[in-house]
Amino acid sequence: MTARALVTASLLTLAVAAPVPALAQAVGTAKDLAAVIALQGKPCGTVVSFQKHGENDYTARCASGHVYRVAVDARGRVVVTDQK
């Protein structure tokens, strides 16, 4: 394999493999949000989508149709509030 072919193959491998860690992180974040919501006694099931607003501040949309804001307040406590 020539040096040029090796570089091209390496770049293609990176381009294909790069999104995988981001997807794995998104799945982990969705599971973490679902667990936090459940621990607060709110109905959710699974988180189907979420949006990050800042550090430790998310809006989570659940399979049940509920939408929650999950954030950490000034005292360092996790707060889950219904979003209408």
C-alpha cells in the first residue's frame, strides 16, 4: 500500500469511526436523564430526545410524552420540573 493510500484509508476510518463515541455519549446521557427523572418520582419511561442548555441543564422529552427540565440548582441539588 502506498503512503498516499494509507493516509486516505486512515482518514476514511477516522471519518466513519468519529460519530460512534458521540452517539454512545448521547445514549448514556439519555439513560442518565431517564434515571434522574424516575428517581424524582416522575413518569417518563425512556428519554427519546434531549437538549443541553448548559452545564448540568437539560430539557428531556420522554416516550410517555412528558417534557422535563433537569438541572442542578444553586445548592447543588438536582431539580426536575415539568415543562408544558
